Amino acid sequence: MKKTLLFCSTALFLATSCVDSLDDYNVDPKSATAVPGVTLVSNAERSLARTVTSSSVNLNIFRLFVQYWGQTTYFDESIYNITTRPIPGSFWTALYRDVLADLREAKKIITVDPLISEAVRTNQLAITEVLEVYAWATLVDTFGNIPYTQALDFNNSQPAYDDAATVYNDLVTRLNTAIGQLNESAGSGSFESGDLYYGGDIAAWKKFANSLKLRMALTLADVDATKAKLLAEQAAPNVFTSNDDNAQLVFLSTAPNTNPVWEDLVQSGRYDFVGASTFINRLNTLNDPRRNDYFKLAANGTYRGGAYGTNNNYASFSAPGDKLEDPTLPGVLLSYTEVEFLLAEAVERGFAVSETAASHYDNAVAASIEQWGGTTTEAATYLAQPSVAYATAGTSYKQKIGNQKWIALYGQPVESWKEYRRLDSPTLTAPSGALSALPLRLIYPVIEQNLNKSNYNTASSAIGGDVVTTKIFWDKF
């Protein structure tokens, strides 16, 4: 036994004597030590699409805020209890850590990558910049003032918050620069199949970037009409022109790349959501052809919504529709439908874009119906109704566009909530028992209050208080 032990100890000595330290053993030969920039961009695109598409009550609760859905067993989110679980923190982290941090690191890698040409490098950096602008704008639209110039710095765990309007103006500048850098000439290239949205199609990215610019222009319209007009008129000739242009991620049928709504509605085995009567009653009144795509029939053979802000019997009301139970349903970031509504608004504001407000409005409604599987005939019939036709659908353009945009952006809950706040249409009211009025922003994450307290206090004071009823800077009416 002693000889055996001596042999073993000698062998151990020989085995370890040729390495500098035990760190040499802590290397997984199957794990990558260097990550290509394209991999980080792909992951950021996936995370971004999942974040804005999700229906998880732990992350994206905006379908509830705009009263598309009611809840069954639990209804905390429908009465605006967003602090029992770290909901604001989850949305914040998803964008900062899972999207922006990856894009920032991707830029560093792409910048020094010796294996790509300068033309390809320029396009890759421009695409990455467009994605960053989208994510930053979403954070501003959700929280207001945010860490920006000092954010994403590993050496600074307590970044200062930047003024939201200042951030937005800088994002517009960055977006303009990126648009100018996108180059379609032969040999320029980009990420190709690593780009999950457009497969590296630079022309498509130009349309997306200009459509995002149009969105940001109209977002600013009530606070800086002159700037909004300039930006909208610059962007309008180069925006989406059909549903084929939509910025979206087509999910797969197998995990882990399925649509997160399918995961919540089907894979989870839970029955947490039904359509809210607020929304379904409007669809019924208008005989909307999207009803059968948005929802299932209730047990009584009708489209029936549950009460918003309380618990509902799942079996008694219309559940989210079969299309939402498709794991491959695309997650949409920005749609042709949205672009046409923005152009209609631009015309009403006196911006020099082509066609009439009515024609853009009609295009938007028709595109939404067709996007969800409807026909041009259904769209024409729907638009012919006095309660839908642009000339007679409301008393103001914000009301007309806002009501139909609310219906059309069913698959874009983050943007739907933003447009509800900006256009003040439709008219939604908080349910009885709500902890506040209908939220106009998310409060800052608890971790910011605990670990970045001084900057948190400054930011909260600057926006008028870290409460859900504080308006974002562009929400003037």
C-alpha cells in the first residue's frame, strides 16, 4: 500500500510539474475563447425580438397595459402591481445586458477583425448601430432618463443618468450617420446568414433604418415639430413599402428558438390569459376581420372578453388565437402597418410626404389585415364602414389613427403602449382596485435604487418622481 501511494504521489508531481499554475487545468477545450462579432449580433437580435414580443408577466406586460388581454388566476399586473416581482428590472436587464452589451462588444471585435474588408466592416458597424439605436430608444420610451454615456462600462458600476430628450437627440444623430454608412455597392456585404432579420440585405436595412427614423421623428413631433418635420421628410421616401419589409425575427418550431408567446401560451401548460372585454368589444362593434386571428371563440360560440383587472374563468372567454400559439410566428420590431400610420400622421401635421392622410391610413389598416391572413376584399369592406373610414371615424386625426393603430399593433405590444401614451387614443381607464392610474412609464429597477442610489435619486428628481404616472418627455398632452 505504501508503494502504491508513493507511486501515485510521484505521478501527481510529474503531472503538475510542467504547468505554471492550476489555472492551466481550468480550461474547457470545448468552449470558445474568442467570439466572432457576428455571433454577438445574432444573439442581440434574438434577445431584442424576444424581449419586445414576449408575453411573460415577468418581463413584457404591455399587452396588459393596453388592455388587449385580461388575466385568470393572477391579475396583479392588470392592477399595476409591478413591484412584487422585479418586472421593470427584467425589462431593463434584457435590453442592457442581453442586447446592448452584446452589440457594444460586437463593435469592438468587428473594428479590429483583420479578416473582413473595410466595406464589409463599415456595413456591419452600421447595422449594429441601428440595432443599438432601436434598443436605446426603447429604454427611453419605457423609463425616461437612463444611464447612457456612462452605461455598459465594466469599471463604472454607478453610471450617471442622462436626460431623456438629450439621449433621443443623440440617437437621431447616430441613426443618421449609420444610414449614411450603409453601402449597397458590389462587394460591400455584411453579416449574411448571421443577420437574423434580413440575412445581410443592405437595402432592407436602409429601409428599416429610415422607418425607425420616421418613428422617432413622429415621437418627437409634440416637443420639437421643426426637427420632427425635417426627419420625417428625409426618411419618408426610403421607408417600408410592403409587409415583406417588416423588421422581424421568424422563430423556429423547436426550442430554444420558438416564439416566446407560444412558450407562454402552450409550452408552459398554463391558461393565464383571455381577451379583455375592452378590446374584444371594440373588435365586435367594428366586425373586425382580425378577430378570428387574434382570438378563439368562447364556449358560447362568440368572441367574448373577460373583465380587465380581475380574475376570469378561462373557459368562459375568448383565449388568444391559434396564430399566437404558432411557435414560428414572427416577432415584429417595426412593421409596414406602423409606417403607413406614421405617414398618415405626418400628412396631418403638415409634413411634406407624399399622398393623403386617408390613403396612408387605408394602406395601414389593409396591411394589418393582410399581415394576419385577411384578404384585400375583407380590408375594403372593413374600411367602408363609417366607424372605420378615415373621413368619419373620429373627431381628430389622433383619435382616428390612435384607435386603429391600437387594433393593428396587437403583435407589437411595446410600441402599442408607447403610441397609446403619445396619441391619447383609445380612451382606456384603470380598473377598480388599481394601484395607480394607467402607467405612463415603468419605474426604475430596485437594484438601481439600492446600488446606484445617488444617481437614481438625481434622475428621479429630474423627471418629477420615479412613479408610473410621470410622463416621458415626448408625452405632452
